Amino acid sequence: MKITKQEVDKVAKLARLGFTEEEKEKFASQLNSILVYFDNLGELDTRGIEPTSHASTISNVFRDDEVESSISKEDSLLNAPDSKRGCFRVPRIIER
Amino acid sequence: MELYRLTIHELQEMLRKGEVTSRDITESVFRRIEEVEGKTRAFITLMKEQGLKQAEMADIRIKEGKLSQLTGIPLAIKDNMCIKGIKTTCGSKILENYIPPYDGTVIERLKEHMPVFIGKTNMDEFAMGSSTETSYFGVTHNPWDIERIPGGSSGGSASAVAADECIAALGSDTGGSIRQPAACCGIVGLKPTYGRVSRFGLVAFASSLDQIGPMTKDVRDCSILLSVISGHDKLDSTSIDVEVADYEKCLGQDIKGLKIGVPREYFIEGIAPDVVKSLWSAVKELEKLGATYKEVSLPHSEHAVAVYYLIAPAEASSNLARYDGVKYGHRASGTKGLMDMYTQTRSEGFGQEVKRRIMLGTYALSAGYYDAYYKKASQVRTLIKRDFDEVFKECDVLLTPTAPTPAFKIGEKTDDPLQMYLSDIFTIPANLAGIPGISIPCGFSREGLPIGLQLLGKHFDEEKLLQVAYAFERHTDYHLKKPVIGQDAL
């Protein structure tokens, strides 16, 4: 076993996901079988090979810093689960 | 012949001559939907009212003599592309009520021609899957055998095209999500070169791999749709400013002397004998038309699935971080503080497969594992890309099976993620290398299920793919066979 239940806990926390104990067991075993499959990659010699993060050859794309039309404030709040006075509203962050 | 049976180019001809109206066509398509949708479950949202209104507007435009490529044609759109004012769920509970306040670029480009949008099609949640079984809104069925999957993730679009519930559709392809369902449902599906079509307004899954493309009843329709949606877009900085060819022009051009490569690594253990048989008879057919073929090697193919299932989840884990219950989408209620709200929202909103991939991606990118997994995969991606560069020095196109087997049974692979992932084994390399690929019908299995062949081409050489696909289609009749479903069965 490569991934332990503790590690599943750690990764879940990073990903902001919560799981039941049963789900954690299941994930640990499924992720392990997937990771074992990935181990084949280790056999390849990739010393000095540039990683590809993008299939195209373009690099940075620049444009002039000019104001253009965009979605209105009202429209961008239409889908908000909670909003107030033109702002997105979230639960309190700082304790009283 | 019922109107819903026809293709874009056939209907355009009839509209031009004034033999039918867009309203006639749209009504015919909605009658067909009523007849078979209960069996296929291809759609998440139907847009009958808006559709009929658009048809009337299209008819006015046609009367004014302004008919263009897609005017008045009923189209279905995969539910991960934004149409302003229409629910776009991405097959997920987390976006169950999301109504985009803007049109994606592909939708904007289509709208210039005044087509009729008839609905949003079902898909694997966030396009993560190969069977359309992971959708929050239920499973889509294959019209050729409703106990089987339509492929995925664009399974709704594929099923709708095959069952004549639309004239043509758009899908998206990150690791085969257009081509594999096209093969499973016996239709044509093309994944363009990375950067050919704008991704603005496409809900992001893996940004370095995602690409939108046409899913159609024949190759000519595929060319028509591709011509409309292609081109540079300043709203997508990865779209590339390369001139858009007239993709219809290359159809009918001779393929004499064309060099086809058949990669030997694609004939893996576990591939269905019917698939191999159909593939070789397709090669013979193309030889008869004057093409030559030779066996070639893509030595790093066997690693493509592993590379993909590291890179795609890594990108997804980052892309899906935006679903936090703040700006749009589901928010959990009754939570204690911000952190708890994030965690509850995401745990309630995402399904199992999406969570699995977020976990996998987060793990692969996390401190201590980045070099061993993400970086290693990106380096092997370079090797896979170089393999293609090498073989395209000696061939014009590559010919491979689209999927190792015809459509499998619903539920057959849901408990074994790795087996599910392997159904994309032949389609994944094109996404990693950014090259275009098309799947076209090339035969049927003994059970009567469609089989697809895949053609892969050089960057921005969609023309060659369409030219070869069209030559093959003109000399075969696989694309004309229809599944027996609904009234057809009587």
C-alpha cells in the first residue's frame, strides 16, 4: 500500500473535500491501484527531456491594457448563492 | 423520408429551394425527441419553446435571401458549453442551477448563422468519464442497444445524433470524449487541433487538452460545422491565429498516393477481433482508392494512459478549485464558518468520479510527489509528442481503431476505474500531442454494434483527415445504417 488512510485525509484537506471512513478506505485502495499502474512511467529514462505543459508552441500572449466591455455587475451576481449590496456574501471569517 | 433523418447539407439544399421551412424541420426533430428520448435519455435540458422561436426567425432570414451554412438547422449542444440564459450544468449537481450570463465563443459563432438550439445534452460529470454514467442527471443509453453505454463523455450528443434527435451536435474532447462516443454510436466525430477552436465558454476540465468539435451524421456535415466554429479568439489566449481552411473544399479530392501509417502499438491485447477485422478491411478499401499504407511505430503509446491520468486530474484539481459555493453554483447550508462551507459544498456538489480525480490530481501535485508524478508525466508527454513528429515525416495520416471494443454494457466498468480509463487508450495520445483526430463508422460487430476507425493528422491538417474520411465514406455505407429505435421498431 502506497497511500495510507492518513494520506487520504491530508489530500482531502488540501482539496477541501470531506469523506466518511468507509469512503476513505475505498479511495485509498482505488488510488493505490491507479498509482501502481503509473509506476511503469518510472522505467522510462527522461533525464534531460523538457516537460510539455501545453501541446501548442505559443508562449505569452499580450494585449494593450485597454478597458473593454464585460459582464455587468448585476449579471455577474445573478448566480451567487448569497449576495448583498452588490457583493458576494460569505460566512464570517473573523471570530467575534 | 422524415426530415429528422436528414443531414445539414441535405436540409440546406431543401431550405434553399424553399421545399421546407426551418419550422417544419424543428417540429419534426421535436416529434422524434418525444418518440425516442424516453429510451435514450440524451438530453439534460430541452429548449422547445426557444427552438421554435429561433426556427421562425431563421425562416424570416431565409425569406430575405440570407441563408448561410447553418441557418434553421436544429443543433444539440453538450451541456458544458455556455448558452446565455440557458442552464449549463456540466452534468453536475454543483452547477445544477447555473445560468450563464454570456455565450461561449462557439455559440456566438454558430448564432451568426441563426441555427436552432434544441437542447443541452447529457455528459459525464465535468466530462470525466467514458460512458456518460457519471452524470448527476442519470445515464444516457446507446440507441443501437439501450442496455449499452453511448460512450463518453459526450455520450448525450452522440446518442442524440445517432437516434436522429438532432441534425448535428457539438461535443468536447479531452481524452477521446468526442471520438469514442462517436465510434460507440456509429457517427462522425472530430477533435480539432489544440487551439483551432476557442475554449471560451467551455467549462474547463483539463485546459491543456480540452477542445470542442463537431459530432455529425456524415463527413460533409462535420466539415460545415468545423468551418463555422474554428478560428482565433482573443478571449482564449490558447486559441491560435492560423487561417481557417474551407473544410468543404477538400472533400472529394483524390487520395491517390496518400501515405497512411498504421501504428503497431495500437493492436493491444484485449482488443476485440471484430474491431481488428473492420480496421484492416478499411485499410484495404483505402488502398483500392490509391492510398498506400505501411506499419509504423509510436513506441511510447503504452504510457499514454498513465500520462493522461496524471496530467488531466492535476489540471482538473486546479480548475475545479473555483467551485467553492461563493460566486455561483451549489452552496451547502447550515455550515460552521467558511472552511466548513467550502468542504461541505464541494462534498455535496461533486460526484464520486470527480472527487476521485480531484484527489488524484491534488496528490500528484502535492509537495514531495510533484517530480515523481506530474513532472515525470509531462516529460513522457514530450516523448509521445516526438513519436508523432517522427511518423508524420513519413506518412500523411495515421489510421487506428477509435476504441478497443464496441460499446460495453451499462454498469460493466463502473466499479473498476482503471478498466474504464483504458477504453480511451487509442484516443488519449492525440490530446497529449495536440493533433487532430476524427472517428468515422467503419463496420459492425457480430452483435450489430457500430465500430469506428480513427484518423490522426498533423497539427492544423484537419483537411487531410476530412479528405480521407470522405473518400472512405463515399465508397462505404456504414454511415447510412440507422439504429432501430422508437417507431422504427414497428
